[in-house]
Amino acid sequence: MKEDKRERIRDAAISVFAEKGFSEARADEIAERAGVAVGTIYNYFANKEAILIDIFEAEFTRLKEFYQHLRRSGLPVVEQIRQILKEHFARLEERQELIRVLQRERFKLLEHPGAEPLELYREIVAYVEELLREGIENGLLRECNPRIIAHALFGAVESVTHCSMICSPEESQQLFREAPEELAKFIWRGITLEGG
């Protein structure tokens, strides 16, 4: 029950942050959408910023668990990268408000260098970096700096995500459908030994 209320507050905050932006959002609006008293919010979160950090933490924890599951699957490196991209863009389609908040407010995390979400994000990038390193060691990929390529991959994904926020809903859906395969090919052709 307690976790259910916390989730309701988190979901309401996502909705308010997506609509108004973090700075303009007010605790009473979040409480109203969550169907709780304003004081109840403070039983779960110290302040509005703590809610935002919790939103990032919940999403990055979910991603980390997905990546760990993928890692145990034994799929080839290229297929794991493709699955990561498919998961990301399926999530975009499913939770557009959440993605808008993550995209718009991500730099708030930099104000808290030791925050759990930032550490989780680093772990997620490190996972992709490790995948790439494994591909190099197994002779599937050309010699490259896996850390730079992992960050470039995340940068490409963020760029398409940002683009989806300024497109019409129909254009966004098309982007979400086509992006996983297009980005997988784009990255893969740049780092495979054969170039394709």
C-alpha cells in the first residue's frame, strides 16, 4: 500500500513535470493528480527534487535490470544492441510523458554528482561499453574506443528522442518504429570489421 501511494505520487509528478516543466510544477498540483493531501507527499519525498531523482532512479533501475537480463541471454553483441534500441523506443511510445521528463530534466542530475540515478546511468553506459569491448576481443568489431562509441550510441538515441518531442504524433510513431533498426545499422556499419 505504501509503495502504491509512492508510485501514484511519482506518476502524478511525471504528468505535471511533463506538462509544466520541473521549475513551474507545484507540490499541490502533484498531490491533486495523485489523489493525496500535499502533506502526504512529504511522507515519501523530502521535496520536489527528491521526486525527480526518484523518477530517474526508477527508470534507470528498470533499464539496468533489462540489460542484466539481456546479458544473461547469450545473444550476439549486435543483437543485444538491437534489443537495447528496440526496448528504448518501445518505452518511448509507451510512456511519452516519462520520456519528456527524462529528456528535459536530465541535466538536473548533474547538480547531484553522487546521486544514485547518475551512478545507475554510468552503469548502463558501462554495460554497452563492455558489450563493445567483448565484440572487439572476439574479432567482431574493429579496434575502437568502446567508451566513446558507447557514449556516441547514447547520444544518437538522445538525439532521436529529442527530435520525437518536436514532431507530430504520427512522425514520432514512425521514428519510434524505424529508429532501432536504423541506429543499429548506422552504429554497426561504423564499428564492424567488414563495415556491414
